[in-house]
Amino acid sequence: MAMHRFLMAAGLLTSAFAVPGMAVAEEAANGHGPVIEAQEWSFAPPFGGFKQGQLQRGYRVYKDICASCHSMRFLSFRNLAEVGGPHFSPAAVEMLASQVQVTDGPDAKGEMFQRPGRPSDRFPSRFANDEAARAANNGALPPDLSLMAKARAGGADYLYALLTGYQQAPAGFDLTQGMQYNTAFAGHQIAMPNPLVDGIVPYTDGTEPTVDNYAKDVSAFLMWSAEPTLEERHKVGARVMIFLFVFAFIMFLAKRAVWERLHRRDHSHTA
Amino acid sequence: MAHPSTYKPTSGFGKWIDTRLPFPRVVHDQFMVFPTPRNLNYWWTFGGILTFMLVLQMMTGIVLAMHYVPSADGAFDSVEKIMRDVNWGWLLRYAHAVGASMFFVAVFIHTFRGLYYGSYKAPREVLWILGVLILLLMIATAFMGYSLVWGQMSFWAVTVITNLFSSLDSLIPGLGTTLVEWIWGGFAVGGPTLNRLYSLHYLLPFVIAGVVILHIWALHVPGNNNPTGVDVKTERDTIPFHPYYSIKDGFAIVLFLIVFAALLFYVPNYLSHPDNYIPANPLQTPPHIVPEWYFLPFYAILRAIPSKLFGVIGMLGAIAVLFIVPWLDTSRIRSTSYRPIYKWFFWLFVITCIALGYLGAQAPDGWYLFFGRAFTIYYFAFFLLIMPIVGLIERPKKLPGSITQSVLGSQASKPPSPPPPGPDDREGLA
Amino acid sequence: MANPDTTTDPSLLPDDDPSRRDVILIAAGAFATIGGAAMLWPLLDQMNPDASTLSMASIDVDVGPVEEGQAITVMWRGKPIFIRHRTAKEIEEAKDVKLDVLIDPFARNANLPEDAPATDANRAATDLEPWLVMIGICTHLGCIPKGQAVGDYKGDYGGWFCPCHGSQYDTSGRVRVGPAPQNMYIPPYTFASDTQLKIG
């Protein structure tokens, strides 16, 4: 009797949790909203993680293509060496860092100067500030990408859909001058021109240099950049869940053992 | 307290401290031997769960405060620093954020338990009022805590909710604006607002802890209610809190932690909004401003009522009405288990709260607005019409004669015989 | 306990199977303790220096502009680093000191084993003996000794003088007059070239 009521309440509460998921699904389902299909990602399942090769290729795509407009201010070069991330060797990270010029200073004369990057430096931004970025992009501000995979509903699915969603505008669609049509972007008009073309970034590990792979790889890289501790979280989570399930079972037995005395007392009196 | 203390300190230190600050005596009397109805079900474990969660939120909050920077320029970046660089920072941040949601899951269940079993009825009215006060303090604390991230949703939620006070301008011109600018510390939400929200967010949990102590005190005067709603009649109706309910509460806490851990480690951002991963931009409003899920029912009520001022009154009234529940319900019967008519209205009320939660996340137009209004009407009707009226006209089911009788059946009405001596019987037990 | 009331406290009844219950309760207690400790650890470990602090572990310094007889101070890991380009006279004085008169006979050099003696060779840069690189913090109570600037009072040994309690250091940074107990520490560093110093 109590169990029945408990299950009913649990079911009702669970349906309450379905609220956020339902909102996104509705938008995708009605055809007038953005079209975002679920993709397969190595990091999506509960015990999943990132693929080192994919993250390294994704970084390459970011560096060669995206970094010309988009900053990633929460990442430092040293993060590229992290376990659970692209896991470049320390020597590779030093080299990648030294390839960029970073502003430092003031020097003894009181002036700022440029120097090669170090692993402890943050990724430099192409633009000094937002206003400079807007001026170079017809008034549109290319957003920082560090958290983009968590800052949009749909996460990596959305990013992939956006990067592969450039199409000819359908007949009758009123496309503003200077904008591009994109199936995934809200409102279907995006200021960013299509950044990816087959073969634009050379891949050295045998992966096909197609737009589809670029989009997959850079989306995975952006997911790592937004959530660099994902693998550790899954790993610690697995241990915690196992511990808790065993603990719950032991507590169940303990509770039953303690209450046994009460039930025995009752039965001995009412026999 | 109703029961004389039976504590007898045995150790030298025990006797010494007992005559100077009898804390062990209080622990013994109130949390070990305290006579507790023997028939409490698992809905009664949420008090212990809530205490655990309060301690957890305070501890994670205090260590997060060691790294958080409470300035408009530094806040968002400091949260990311916690997530990326601080040892275990990601765990502490997610524990605190998911913990807030779990805290509300527990408090809603705990409150619905109180409503269902009539735990608010005499002589427990003050206990109930203190509980609603704790709920109100929790709502304030959670709202302020969410703002500290200084993401888009943080900033605009603060803007919208504080702007509600400007509705007072329609009562007294200028009053609302003055009040709102006082809250903001400026002409718009900004750095000064963030700093004061941080200060109060740190303060309020300690106020909550104090009210929780009063809440437990107010409970221990009459003792716990129980699923039958029938008062404790003989000592046989009760068992000592320790070990029976200490172990049961412990078991329930571990089960609760399983749900908490599943969310934290696998879908930590499920209950939050992606827009809060965008730094606050005072010049750009998000397309849909949505509060955290535990505020959605109140948000739905706010938007269901067409006038700004009455919308605010409605939203605040939805909580205020809880304070007077002990006097709205006219039934002489405590537990809804024995109230066949009222039971339907109660479950419809639960459905109403969940529905309002769903509707609070939708755009307030079309069918969403219609049902938002329908459920808001039922919400208030449940308290202001159904509770008073149904209690008067309903014929309740027959209550059990006693708690023991409800557990053991009619056999229990026999006087208890001493336990039969066993083969190696010993007098008493150490 | 007089008159145990088994009607209200069934725990006082004689036991059916105490040992089995004890095992389960001990297991429950053990899990609770392990769980509690596991929850406590992150709360304590978060106070340790975070990853960004640890990453600021090395800096590069160009010591080319530092003339003989001059000294500069740079910040490394939040601490001042004294870099002195010693004159021949200062080096001579440092080498002449016999180890048995030293208050602290150890080199305190992070680039060498702990028991290395405080000879000038073990204090100055390897193969670049004019260069002395030291953490400029007095080993007594943490003040920053004077001696970096040209006009500073350098004490009787020509090195550094701590104004807080009067400790004096020689031209190799070794303590000669207390109350400081140890020589100023030498941080980990390397010279990538004759003028490029990398600390940490």
C-alpha cells in the first residue's frame, strides 16, 4: 500500500525532471525550429571518455580555422598536456606554445612587448578586446569558445549540426544581406561564414580531412574545453556509485537486523 | 519537555560536563532515547536527509568561498577557475549546485508529507510555521546563490525578480523605484548588487540552522506525528529514536545519496540552464528567462495573473498561504489516509504543483497560459476553499484505537505479557 | 540499568543472534567512516595550491644587462629572488671562508643533494661563478634582507643585512651572524645560455 503510493509519487516527480529535456525536443520536433540530430560521441555514455586523437585533431582545427576570430580565454597551453584531454607531450606543448606570440610587460621602459608563449600562458586572443573583434567582423562579435559546448542547448550535437548546417536558403526565405543560412542556428541566419571546407586542415594520422570529420573533431575538442574534468568525473562517479550501492545494501541489512528485535517482541506477545 | 530525563552519566568526564554544560544529556534525551512512534514510514526520513543536506551545502559552500571572487568582473572567471584548476573544484562546485536541487527535492517531499498527514494541526502549528519559514529562507538563499555565478541567467533572474518590487509604484508613486534602487545599490543590477547577494548568501544558511534548531525543539515538545495521525497513548506506542530511527534515517540518506551522486557524476548540468555558461551581459537579454526548476511553480503563478502587482502578490501569496494552513483545515482528522474525499483533492494538488512547474518553463501564451491560470486557481482554491469546506462535510474512515493497534492489529489490545524466558535468559542487557 | 523496560525499548530484550547483527553494524560503521573520510578529503585538498599556481612554476630572466657589481630582484612563486653579478673581490672573499666557521654548513641548494656542504662552488652558478641566484628571504622570520641596491648597508661580510633582527650574510649568501639559523636558500634554476636564466 505504502509502496504503491511511493511509486506513484516517484513517477510524478520523475516526470517533473523531464521538463528541460522536453523543451529542447519540442523545438527540434516541430520543423520550424533548429534541426539538431543526436550524434554518437565517445564521451556521452556514463563510462565514456574522450579520444586523444580526436581531441588533438580538434585542437588543430581550432588553431588553424577558428582561432582567427574566436578566443578561448579559459584554456592555457598547459591544459593541452592534461590526462583526459588531448594529452600532448610536454615537449609538444612547449613547441605549440612557443609558436604563438603573447603580450607581456611592462618592461623596464614601461612598455608592453611580445614574446613567444609558454605552457603557463592562456590561449591568446586574436583581438585586443570585444570592440576590435566587432570592428573586424562587420559588427558581429565572435563569441569565446571555451564553454560553448555547455552554453548551448544540445551541446556537441548542436555544434556539429551548426558546422555542417550551412545550406542554400530555401525559396522564399528572406535572408538579410551579409548573413548565411544555417539549418541549426536559431532563426536560421548566422553572421559567421561557413568556416569548413574539405581538405582545409591537413590531418596526419590517416583520418579523412572532410568537413564532417572536422566538425566532429572540433566539437569533441570544444566539449573537452568546456568540461576538461569529464573523464575524471566519470571515473570517480563509477567508484562512488559502486560504493553507495554496496553501502545501501549493508545499511538495509543493518536496519533490518536492528528492527528484528522489535518485530520479535511483537510476535512473542501476540502469539 | 514532556519526559523527565533518564540520563545517568557514568564516566568522570560525563559527570563533570553534566553539571557545567549538559550537552551529552541533551543528545541522550532528544536523539537517543527520545520516544518516537513505532509506525513511522519512510516519508519521515526526510527530516534527517534535510539536516544532512544543510551541513553538506554549508561545508561545500565554505570551501568554495575560499576561491570565489565576488566582483562583477571576477565572479564568472573565478567559478571557471574552481572548475578547472582548484583541486577537486569541479566536484565541490557540482556538489553545491546539484546539492541545492536535491535540497529542494527533499524539502518539497518533507512539506507534502506534512500536508498529507496533518502534521501542521494542533499542537504542531508553530512547528509548521517554522518549517514554512525555513522554506522561505531556503528560497532566498538559493536565489542569491544562483546569482553569484554571474552568468546570463544569474544576472537577468536578479534583474527580473528585483524589478518586481517596482510594481509597488502603482500603490505609492516612487516607492517601488526607491526600494529597487536600494536593493540594487545603483540604477541597475551591477557589482554592488553582487557583493551584497554574496554577503547575505553566506549569512542566511546560519539563520536557517538556527531556525532548524527551533523547528526540532518545537517538534520535541509534542513529539512526532505518525501515519495514522492518532496520538501516542501508551509508552508501548513508541520506541527509542536510537537505534531504530537512527539506522533507518542512515539507510534513507544513503539511498538519497545514490540519486544525488547519479546526477552529480553523470548529468550535473541537467537541472541548470545553458545560458548560465555565458558571462552576464547587461546589454543582451536571453530569449527565455527561466528560473531554476524549484522556482518554476511560483514563476508560473506570477505569470498567470495578468496584472504586475497582483502577479507579485499571487506569487508571494502562494507561499504566504502556507503559513496559515493550520487554521484553514477544519478537519478533526489529521491523516489523509482516513479522509476519503479530501484524498482526491490532495493528489490533485500534487499534480497541480508539478503541472505549474512544467508550465513555468514554457512561454506564457496559448494553452500554456490557459492551464497556468487554471492550475493557479486550483492552487489557491485548495487552501482557501477545499481545506475549510471538505473538513466540515466529510465523513472520515474509522481511526485505529492506537498506534500499536494499527501496527499489530486487534491482538494488540490485549495487555502485554512479559516475554517468555529463553534457555539462556539473562536479566536485562547491558 | 535498573528495571529495563522492554515494552518501550525492545533493544533490551535478550538477543537471538547478536553476533550476526554486530557484524552487519560493524560493516555499516566501517562504510560510513570510509564514506565520511572520502567526503572530507576533497574539502581539505582544495586548499592546496591549485593547478594555475603550480604552473607559474618557472620564469625566464635575461641577466645580460646586469653589470658586474650589480644585483637585480625578480619575483618567482611569489618570492623575491636575488640575482647578483659578483665582482672578483666578492668571489675571492666567499671562497676564502673556511667551512667550520659557518653557522650553517650546508649549501641549501635545491639543485644539489641535501647534504652538500656550503662551499662557494656549491652556492654560485655552476661554471658561472660570478652569478649568485638566491631566494631573498631571511631564514629567521622571513623579512627581505637589504643589500641588493648599491647604497644599501650590506653588513660586515659584504653580502646582505637583515634589518629586522640583525642577521648578516656573506657574499655567498651564507649566514654569518644570527639569529638566522640557515643560509639563504638557492632555488632550482638553470642557465640556458650565459645570459638566459630559467628559474624553477
